[in-house]
Amino acid sequence: MKVIFYHILIFAIVATTFSCKNQDKQVEVTEDTMKNDSYNEPYRPQFHFSPKEKWMNDPNGLVYYKDTYHLFYQYYPDSTVWGPMHWGHATSKDMIHWEHKPIALFPDEHGLIFSGSAVIDIENTSGFGTLENPPMVAIFTYHLMEGEQAGRTDFQTQGIAYSLDNGNSWTKFEGNPVIKNPGIKDFRDPKVFWNDQLQLWTMLLVAGNHMQIWNSSDLKQWEQVSEFGKEEGAHGGVWECPDMFSIKVDGTDEEKWVLLISINPGAPNGGSGTQYFIGDFDGKTFTTDQDSTRWLDLGRDNYAGVTYNNVPNGDRIFIGWMSNWDYARDTPTSTWRSAMTIPRKLSLKKVDEVYELLNYPVESVNEIISSSNNAQDLMIKSDEAMDVKLQHGNTSEIQFMTSARTLLLNLKNTVGDSLSFGMDGKNNEFIFDRRKSGKTDLKDNFAQGVQKMPLSNLPDGEIDVRILLDHSSIEIFINGGQYVMTNQIFPNEFYDTLEITNPTDKPLEISDFMESKVNRIWD
């Protein structure tokens, strides 16, 4: 996923210092420079992944291999605003603590390196490695800037590269591009996975307002076999960053296929967002009888997310880019720009005969939470409010249980910032208002209106609410991730008080309320 509207301006600025044909050099990223960085700049996330410096957007090439989780990502090493795209690289043993790696992929004569995926070619179908040392293969979109500037429509093609040392070094395929462009302006973001049904590779590729499905036996020769989406889903903007996988419905032997499609613009609360479809896949064609658009996250800052290939036990782990193209270039940071969401495990449940795709923090997140022993039950009278002092400010986890369907939460600090959110039982929705949350003038549309999330299928009885609050983000999970909101925030000081208001004519009961510290992940 890439921003287009200011490509020409950027390239005019960098033309004297950048050449696509001379970029297979290594950028200096040393252990000393990493150690000298405290990760203590204003708004720097303390337990979310962010780059050491400069610009980052989409997660790319999420793959697990040899006890290591690889996170590649869209990266521009020369500025904190979008520019000529590379693939940055980081690794982790638990998806929480990350080690920065040298840049993996650089632009070349075919173009910039846009989004894509990575696989482990266990059977060495590509011939790039051996059965004893199977290759890690990256599949990505080339974006030829000269072609776009010339007014062509075939400037995006698909390329591959391989690594024989677990992602530390890469060789581009001499036959690139492996898929040429038939004349589609937005033709990108290949997600590749092993197709067990046909025993070959399948690629999802977005083509403007829909998705194409391609198959290959060797990752080098591809054939288009179907398409999906011209009449399905939301179409308020360009489709981007597809992902598809099979998953069992919790508690059953039923298996369904889930298709993720990001779209920009066109999300319900403005700008960028990710929709999903539940359906079936026969090895060539995806079908669904879903009659409404479903959204993975109704906040404004979870976009272009994809899932890991090759995870043990078939778990489906998701990471998204925690930003929105409406204002991504304008957030108030100086050394770096952008962060990723907390990694989330996806699950599929059937609630009142409706398939629901849940997303919830992975278990390893609990390892960095210093659970407190101050769980308490709260009772708030009708039309009254209660202030709860926060001990850990903007590095905290807040959890509680409630059977109420109407309550208002308000995070406050000593300088008058106010971040309001809560459940509105009358309208059966969750609301989120960051208009007075701190620095909101970065762009007019950052604080526009009140965000809303329908709560149309919540079960009866008690539900859990979990909030992860970092220096510049808040992630809210309701009922185990059935409903989720992710948003950036930029308070002038850390929040130190949570005000809980009961606007109803009945007492509000909250059980097991607890605030815990989330520990910093950077040494």
C-alpha cells in the first residue's frame, strides 16, 4: 500500500541523490548507533515495534522460520516522510522483543520495492536452494517511477528474491519481473501461500477495484486462474494488501476461508481500513455469500495488515500498520515515523449464526505485563462519575468486566487533555472521541468527528474490556477481540486519571477492574 498523490514532488526533491540503478549498497545500521538510541523520544512507542529511524509503513513478508519471526516492512531510509521504498527488516523470538536488521531489499532498475510477502520453499520448487537448505523467497511489487511519471499504466510488476541464510542476505531473481503488467494502474501487493489443495503456490494480487488469484508450481511461472471482488465488499477506494487463509470455527470441525482486503480511502471512520470476507476456496476460486461489509478494526489506525506464513500449529498471527494515509506524514515525531499494532491472533467464531473474525493480542504480550494485585469491583451510581488514578500512565493495560451496555470512559491529564470513549447502549454502538486528546492539529481530518463502531452482535451477560495504552496509541478489545478499535493519540502529557461515568438511571457495576504496567521492550 502506497501513497500516490505526492510521488512526483518527492522524486523532484531526491532526484539529485537517488538512482534506482545504484542501490544495492548497505545502509549503515550499526550496533553502536542502536545502543545509543534510548527510544525515549516524545511519543515513541515503548511496547510496539517502530523503526530505529526514518519512515515506515506496511508490514511485509511476515514469515516464521527456524524459531524466528521475520517482520519486513515498507521503509524509506532517508527521510521521515514517504519516499523510494525499500524493505526494512526485524526479527523476534516472541513477536514482542525485536532486533533490527540491515535493509533487506533495495530498489533496482525495475523500480522501487513495494509491498508483498515471503514464504519458505520447503520442497525447493524454485530451485533457488536445496532440500537441506530451502530458500526463503520474497515476492514483492516493483514500482517503476519513471513509468508512472510518463503516464503509463503498466509501471507496477511483480518480482521475487531469495535468501539462503534466514533472511540476512538476498539475491534477486535474474528473470524479474515474474509477472508483467497488462495495463492496470494499481497492480500490486502479492500475498503468496502454499496451496495444499492443488499442491502448488497461490498468489493474491490486487488489480484496482478487485483481486486476482494466480497459481504457480515454482514461484517463477504464474498463471491467473480467477478473480474476486468487482461486485463484493466496499469500493470507496483502491483495494490493497490482500491475504487469505483457512481457519477452523472455534469449538467445531468446520473450516472456512478468510480473505482480508485493505482499502484506501473508504473505511467507515475515514481514510484507510481493512475489510474481511468469510467464504470458501477450491484451490482456484474464492466465493462468499456474505451480504454485508465486515471490518477487522473500526479504529482509524490499523491498516495494510497481513498474517504470518508458516507459524507453528497453524496459528494465524496478524500485524497491521498503526496509521492512516489521511495524516500519516504529519504525525508529530522527528526521528522516526509510524509503528505497528501489537501482534494479534485471529480466530473465527459463530455468534448467533454469524461468523465473526476476532483479533486479540498474542499470548506473549502477557510476558511484558507486570500484573498488579489490585483488581477491584466498582459501583457507580446513576448519573455519577468516578475517578480512578492511573499508576502507569501511557504504558498501561486496563482490564475489567461488565454486563452494562452503556458507560463512558475518559482519560485525562493535568493539562486538560481528554480522550473519551465508551459504549452507547441506546444506539448499540461504541464511540471514540479524540478531538481533545492532546495534539490534534497535525491535520484537519485527524480529529474529525466521533468514531463509531456498531455493537450489533454482542452476547448477553458479562463481557471483558481490555485496553493497551502506549505513548502514542490506544488499542481497545471488547469481548475477547470481537470488536476492536485502534487509534493514535498524542497527549501533551501522559494521562494520569481514568474517569468512569454512568449516564444511566441504574447503578453501573464493573468487576475485576485492574491497571497493570506494560514494560518497555527496548533495552
